[in-house]
Amino acid sequence: MISRTEARLLLESMTQSASLLRHMRTVELVMEAYAEKLGQDLEAWAIAGLLHDADYEAHPDQHPAVIVARLQESGDHSIAHAISAHYTKWGVSYDSLLDKGLLACDEITGFIVACAQVRPEGISTLEPRSVIKKLKDKGFAAKVDREEVYKGVELFGVELADHIAFILDVLKRNKEELAI
């Protein structure tokens, strides 16, 4: 399996945007925490989170095919499959908990960061109920696909409020690094 150091180098070779790099770092942290909670492979889950959008900036018309191909070539088939499935409209099957976890964590983690960015105290006082309220406001973070958020939690088998609380806890523990 690709190491986390190799994954970071691969990511940095394809992505320059600070906000996109932060997004992938937030998803990496959340995925790693879920792997620990669920007794899954920490490295695989973290790397899937870290690399899920690695080719988005450099190859937007081919996303996620470029990063998936690179991972397939290196023998990281489960990570490649999870990344190829992190958007339901691509029609890829959800065969593993990793596949479902990445789908469940991607959009909502980005949305939570957006919620934190509009608060004077950042993420420190953000609560699940506030995030859920913002999800209902279609004008807020309009690019976040709410259907993906709801489908992700459904497939992952978690309650939305509990999922948001878990993600908030992870992000709050890392708020200085993430600057949120």
C-alpha cells in the first residue's frame, strides 16, 4: 500500500489550492478517526480521505479517474475503489465500509468547515443542530450536494446528528492546524 508520505507527495504534485488541500486534510482526519472507532485500517482510511480529490484541480474533466488509475497501478485497489465511489451519481457500487465511509464524510465535512468559517468563534461553538439548520438553507454553501450528504449517512448507517457531532469533535481537536 502507498504510504501516507507518498500519498502527500502525490497530492502535492497535483494540487496547489490551499482550500482544497485543507479539505482533503479534514477528510483525512475524519476518516482516520472513523477507522479507529470502527476497528478498520487507519492508514487505508486516512489515505482515501487524503487523496479523494487529489486530481480535481489538475484534471477536473477526468476526476477521479487520474488518481484512481495511479492507485490501481500501485495495487491500492480498495482505496482506488472508495475514491471512484465518493459521488453517488458516478454509479459505482458501495462494496465496503471504506466506500461508504468516504461518501459519508466528504461533502458533510466540507459543509461543516463552511459553517465554521462564517462564525466569529469559528468551529469552537458550532453544534450539530446549527449544521443541520444550515443544511436546510439551499443558499448557504450552495455547491454542497445535500443529496450526497443524506445518501452518505444512509449508506454508512449513521444518524445525521451523530455523524455531524463525530466530525465536529475531530475538527475541533485539530482546529489550530486547520485554522477553523
